[in-house]
Amino acid sequence: MKRKELEDAIRHATRVTEQREVLVIGSQAILGSYDETQLPERATLSEEVDIAPITDDEEYTLATLIDANLGEWSQFHLDHGFYVQGRHDRGATEWMGGPHCSGGTRRSQWRARPMPGSTRPVRRETCSR
């Protein structure tokens, strides 16, 4: 996956979920920090990116919408050559934590917010406990 593909995934996921932001999880989140030309080739071999809605209901409706519209073997996958895995685990969105990190390990993650003319992800420091 290349950075442009990540940006496309973010843009489509926000449209499908009708949310301004989504959470990019996993190995492809590195493309929020580095362009594929700055990374080893093996870091960009995946054709899948994990994206979780910032908020979802108890039935994980938005994560399911991502899977149905952008997931593996969807028309999106066939057209673009990569797919978006809708994540619905509570741990991913709870991992975002709050403004403090007492007794936890500080980590970085990417909260993706497409802006007019740009889909550059926004870095957020978080903590895990």
C-alpha cells in the first residue's frame, strides 16, 4: 500500500460512515508518518488497511458498513487493488485514551481526518495501560 492509497481508504471510509474522522490501526498507519519512498519495500506490501470508526453502536453498524462497501472482494477492492478492513473492537477506540497517561505506555497512532484539499492524517499521542 502506498500513502495515496491510504488517503483514498480514509476518504472512502469517512464517506461510508458519514464521520469526519476514522482511526487507522495496524501496520499501514506508518504511512501517516512516512511516504512509501522512505520505508523498506516490505513495509508497503500489504493490500489491506484496518480502519475503525471513532464511534459505533453496539451492533458495530459502521464497521460493518466499511467491510461491506470497502472490504475484501468488494467492488472497491476489485477496482482499487486494496481493501479496507472495518475494525469494531472496542479496544482500538478505547486505546485513544485521554489527554493524560498515568501508569501507561505512551504510543502514537493516527486519527485520520480528511480536510478540504488534503487527507493527511493527524497524529495523536495516546497511552495504553
